[in-house]
Amino acid sequence: MDPLAELKQTFFQECEELLGALELKLQALDEGSTDSEDVNAAFRAIHSIKGGAGAFGCTELVSFAHVFEASLDHLRSGRVALEDAPFALFLRCSDAVADLVSAARNDEPARPRPDLLAALEQVGQAPKPAAAPVPAAAPAPPAAPAPAAAASDAPPGIAALGNLLAMVEAKTAAPAEKADAGWDDEPAAPKAAPVAAAPAKAGHDICLKIRPESDLFRRVIEPRVVLGSLPVDDIVSVTCDLSQVPSLETLDVSDCYMRFTVMLRTELSVEEIYSRFDFTLAAEEFEIETVAANAANDDAPAPAVAPPAATAASPEVSANVAADLSAIPARLGPATDAAPQPDIAPKPVAVAPAPVPVAAAPVEAAPAARMPARAPANDAAAARQRQAVSVRVDLDRIDKLMNLVGEIVITQSMLVECVRSLPYDIYAKTAEGILTLSRQTRELQDHVMAVRAQPVKAVFQRMPRLVRELAQTLGKEVRLVLEGENTEVDKTIIEELADPLTHMIRNSMDHGLETPDERIAAGKPPEGVIKLVAEHRAGRIVISVTDDGRGIGRDRLLAKARSRGLVGQDEKLAPEEIDQLIFAAGLSTAEVISDVSGRGVGMDVVRRNVESLGGRISVDSEPGRGCKFTLALPLTLAVLEGMVIRCGDDRYVIPIASVIETQHLASTPIEHLTFGQEVLRWRGEVTPLHRLGAVMGSTGTRNENIIIIAETERGDNVGIAVDEIVGQQQVVVKSLEGNYGTVNGASAATILGDGLVALILDVDSMLRLAASSGRSPVPALKMAG
Amino acid sequence: MTLQLGEKHFSSAQPESTVRRIVTFKVGDRTFGIDVGMVREIKGWQTTTPLPHAAPHVRGVLNLRGVILAVYDLRTSIGLGQTEATATHVIVVVDIEDKVAGLLVDSVSDIVDVPVSAVRPAPDLERDEHGLIEGLVLLDTDIVALLDLGAVIRDGGVDPATMAKTARAN
């Protein structure tokens, strides 16, 4: 892969994470969170997506993200109160961004979303329509021509972009305006007018200060590119400030220490210049001043100059944030002492007084108060700090590490075996060392597993969107509650979780939950609730999907099963047994086959997927009250706790998770049914017995006087007769498919302490094997149960 | 005892198009050969773990430095029954398609360079119904049968009836 494509790939991966974060934060806000950190995190996510998209030339994505970002900025700045914010719209927009990202990823044409863009543009304009009908244009006269020009020859998205750029420009370009213009919809302070008017004149002088972050080069941007985006003919002079370059000992060549000052004589407006840098530089990295305006601003350069200090402290804080910070205390008046950044805050305050009385409209005070000034800066700094302590590692490397740990586990069990044959005095000493080693090995293994572990959030994050879209399609009102998103599980499992969960949620939405009318009729609130909960339990991860819908329609399910011949016409089933039929293949009780579900493949596929991962799924249903699907999966697929058993000359490993009990054959009465099928009485039930040696074709003589009672995935019990239980140990799961193929009766293999391979038994597959080799497939069980 | 083979030890002086470098090994008194490039390593016999209800020529699986691979008994494949494996028997570890497999043989004889022109197509042998033999090479004393490894591994072994027939023929 060429480096650029690789970078692009990384960008898309990051996009997924960012989109997830965006959605989560928006969700939280939608549910009434008043935490300004959520707003900031959402804003940062979309800002990062926009930045990356710009670098890779995904124009549609950039223009949409830009508008989206701008409307989120309204929240951040408090211009739009959180309780008034249209989070449903924002969530739909985040879905749209996800679509754009995947379109860009697959090089497909993106679907334009003029409707959403238009709606986004309304955000921040609606609250005070009477006071300022055209708020964006109001503060600075030159802002008006820009959107107009853009609108004439560009799609709505670009027009909106122009419009927003004008606003942004009004905020950041002319320092004097920072504290007043662009904040709110109030008319601009008088002195802003001449400043802002300047860009409209042809051939004006502009002073451009570029102060790149030190990570400029690492963002694959170089000054040549930045400066190259300016028209060469317009450049009057370029000066480079090298004063920041450290002494040779501390110089990091991958850091950028250069600062540029560019004098331009140009016909380009400030916002045009702004837009040329928008994709290469963050807002706080450059500053555009019209030279004519400088004189007017000389007494108030503070906000513009402040950013270096701000960036040093918290590099991700944009100039906007700095301005926000400054404005908030100004609006709150002297009563607040929330501003923790005295180097930023006081300076703007000095500028601010003039607009404050105007700006501090009562409407604004509330959101400003809700947003502690501390948040943006600290949050950004914290985010940067988190980034610094985490590294992106290729999964391959971790897999190799995991394999190696597996080898050590094997070597260690090999050592244990060698030591047994040593004379006692040497043994005692060695055993101690081996004990320590085995503890350390296990610890090492846990840590490597922890590296591979990921919070289930990665999968859970996709669900709110699914629910939203389904709710719309099905005309149902649904609230999705997520719990335990931070429960960690092995990466391999995470990847396999998405499909089953999607199916389960679809199922609950389509079959479980009723329409609002039906719910009201049943005396329930119109809004249905689906709970998605993850937790660790007994070395497994347990995920449940609970809905408060109508529950499983047992009569219909049973009738369906009878008509399909899955259940005999006069066979009686317990209610719980009927519920389990939902996992049978080819059963669907939906009257109408919809796009959503109803083809009867869903839960059947889920069960098979889950079982292939060594997990199990069950359902509890209460008619009229709802339904709960529970999914239990191993935490990892790489290592399992197994019981080593011997049969004839061969050894096998049976996963401890499948073993219920072991006992001596002598203590258990065996009865013979037809066709050589043996059964035993166990806990008052008739349990089929299989002789492992016969089923697996073990070599050597066998006595088979130990019985292992194992549990099948369906929850039935089965007895397995073996010769000996050798021990219990952790075994490393090795695929047989890789170099051979599927082996009936075994799910995989492992390497025991003596270096020999042992098959890991799969109870269900073993029973199928037993059935196919001429034995009757447990006919008596159901009658007995 | 492990003998590692690798291209670096035998970097061909002659262009590959004219010469095939072949590893020859014996099963009973018969000589077989495969291209040296397919051979990953040659190791002494090691106990394998049998697989349930596998084809007769599948001896089982073994652990090669943490990788599990299946061992195929060439003797069974050519209809001579099972090898009574001892420490002197040899497992030729080969790369075949995208898998690693072991081939149980009696001994490894030699590495020879054979001009491509000297490889004759396998005669349309009645008994080689599985297409195990890809071509024949005449050396001084031996006839070397070049194996189609894919066929050896895919082949379900020789069924008992054919085996009996072959035994009689011998």
C-alpha cells in the first residue's frame, strides 16, 4: 500500500471512532446531559473529521462537516441553549456524516443532503428571529456578499459554507470584533464596521501571521504547501521567524518551529484567504489582519495575540474557544471566577466591556452559566494528554505477542511435566520456581489479553443509529438504553458481536415492541424501551437485549412450528420450550415480511454465530411484559480453561465451560436402549451416554469408567464416558482449519505439555458425530424430560 | 534431528527454466520426488495425534513449533498400507497451496538437478487413478516419480479393495 493510501485508511479508521464519539455525545445531550464536555467532544469529533477529510480531498464531507461543525459551535458558544438544540437533527446529521465517510471510503458518489444542510443553517438563527432576521450577515457588512456569491454558482452546501465562513471570519479575522461580533445576533459595535468593511475593497493590504503547531509536519503539511495556497503575485513579502527554534540538543527535526508573517496586497477577501487555509491549518494557527485595520486595533490586540499562550497550554483550543472563554466571564459579569486561564481571559475582558451590556441578553446568560468556562480548555488538554499515552498498534503484532504467550504457556506446562520425574530434593526447589513462573505466565497472559481487549462500546455505538432508523421505518417510538459499554472483551469477539446484536435489536424492534397506539391501548407509555447491557460474569461476557414489548407470541410460534413440522401435532411443550423455538431455523411469526425482519433467518443465524464462538444464547419472555435475550460469550478465543481427559491412548481437552459434573461409572446405573444407545439416570433425569473412545475412534484399550456430564449448547445434558481425567489446565486454542480442515467432534486443537497435540472437544459436534455413525440420535430424551 | 532447507543454501546457478531441483525420498523400494522449493524442512518422525474418522492416509496432526499440521502417510496413499513409523522415518514438511503439511516417508535420499526436458509425463497408469504422479524422471538407477502433492493430500487414500488388489499385484 502506498503511504498516502495507508494514511487515508488510518483516517477512515479514526473517522469511525470519531463518529462513534460524536454520536454518543449527541445521544447523551439528547437525553438531557448538560455537560459542556459533551458539546465540546462532539464539536472536536466533527472538527477532526473535517480536518482529515480536507487533507484527503473529500470535498462533500468537508462542506457538510463544516456546516455541522458551525451549528455545533452555536451550542458550544452558548448562542443556542442546550435545551433548545435540535439533537434529533444533529443525530441524523451524524448519520449523514457516517454515510459521507463511507461513500468517501468506497469512492462512491456521496448523496447530497440539502435538507439537512438547510436545517442546520437554521440552527442558531431561529431563537431570536425578531431581533436579527439575517444574523449571519448583520455583524459585518462584507459577510453578506460572500454567501451570495457562493450561492449563485454552488450547491446549497457550499452556499451554507460561505455563509458560515463569513460568520467565522467575522469572529476571528478582525481582532477587535472578536468579543462582540459573531457571538450573538446583536448588531455590531460601531468600531467593527470600518474594520470589517476593509476586505471588500480591491487590492487591500493584508497581514497574515502563520503560527503552525509544532506537529505541523507530522500532519503531513509543510509550510510550502500552506504558503503555496496563496496567489504568488499578491505576496508582497514573507518573513520567517526562527526565534522559536530551540538549541541543537533539544531540537526535534520533526517539529515545526517556524513562524511566518506574510504581507499581501490582494483582491481576495479575508474569508477567501481564510478558506484557503482552512484545510491545512487549524483556526488558531493563523491570523488574518487587514493592515488598514491595524491602527484601529492597536489598542486592543489582546485576543489575537493571546492564542500563542493558549495554544501552548492546550493546543487544541481554537481561537474560537479562546474567544468563548473570554466572553463567558464577560457575560457572567464579575460574579464568576470560573475562568482558570488568566492569561487568556483577562485580556479579552479588557476589550469586551463595550459589547457586554448589549451582549449579555438574559437569554444568553443561562447557557453561558451552564457551561463552565473551565471545560473547553481542560477537556482539550486532557484529550491531548490521553492521546500522548496511547499508541496505535497493528493488531498483527498483538496477535504475534499473544501467540508467543501461548507458546510460553505450553513450554511451562512442559516444564511442569519434566519436573515431576525429578528426585525429591531437586524437585522441591524446582517446583517453587515453576510455581512462580506459572503465576507470572498467567499474569503475562492476562496483560496481553488486556491489550487485545476492547470495550464493547465499539459495537454498542452502532446500535443507536440502527434503532433510530428502524424506529422511523417501523413507525415506533423507541428509546435505547446502553449499559456497560466499557465492559472489555477480546477484539476477536468484538468483531463477531456486531451481527448477532444487530439481529437481536432488529428482532426486538420489529417483533417485540408494539406501535405507540398498541402500547397506549395496553396501558404502557407510547415509547418503548430497549436495554442493551454488557457485563462480565463468571469469566464470560454476558450481553442482554431487553425490550418492554409484547413478549413472544407463544400460540403463534407454536402453531408455526407445528405447521412446519418442527413440533409434533400433539406434542406438549412447556412455555419456556416454546420460547426456545424462536431460535429454530425458518420460523418467523411476523405477519408481514418487511425489510426489517420476518424471513425467519434472524435468530437462527444469531444462535449459530454465537455458538460458533463458543457462546450461548437464551431467551426469557413474559407475555405482555417483554422479552430478554441473553448472550454469553467467552472473553477470548485464544485460551480456554480445559479438562484434559484420556481415552485409550489418546488425550482430549474438554472445555471446562461445558462440564457440569464428573463421576465414577460404578455409582451410576446405566440402562441400554435400542440400537446400542445407553442412558444413565442422573439427577432424576434420563441422560444419554456416549463412549468417547467409540465416537472419536480412540486407539488402545479402554476401560471408560469415568463419566463426564456435559452440557450441550441447547442446555441438554449428556454423559461422556472416558478412561481418566488427567488434569485441568489452561490451553491455547490452535486452529485445525489452517493447515488441515474441519474435524468432526473437535472445535480446535491444543498443544499439551509434552508437545503433543490434543483435540479440543466440541460437545455438540461430538453428538452429531455420534448420531451420524449409526447411533440413534437421542430419541428418548424429550419424552423423558 | 532437523535439517533445514532453504533457497539460500541451494541458490540455483542455472536458470530455473531449464533445470528442476528435486528432493528425492523413498517409500519401500520406490523413489519419489518433489520440487525443492516446496520443501520447508525435513524432520524425524514424531508421534502424531490421530483425527477421528479421517481418511486412511491421514496419520494425524503434530505440533511444529506451535503450528498444528496434518501428516499424510505416503505409503498409504500409494496403496502399500500403513507405515510402521519408527525414529528412522522422516517427515517432509511441505508448503502446499496455502497450507503446511507433513509427508511421512521412509527416508530422504538426495537432492538432484534434473533438466526439464528429462521429465516425462506420467504414463497413463491404470492404478494411478488418483493422479498422484505428475511426471517421471529417469536417474542412473532409479525411476523417480514426481508427486502432485495437491493430489496426495486431497486424495482420501486408497480404499481397502484397491489396496488388496495392489498387495496381490506385488
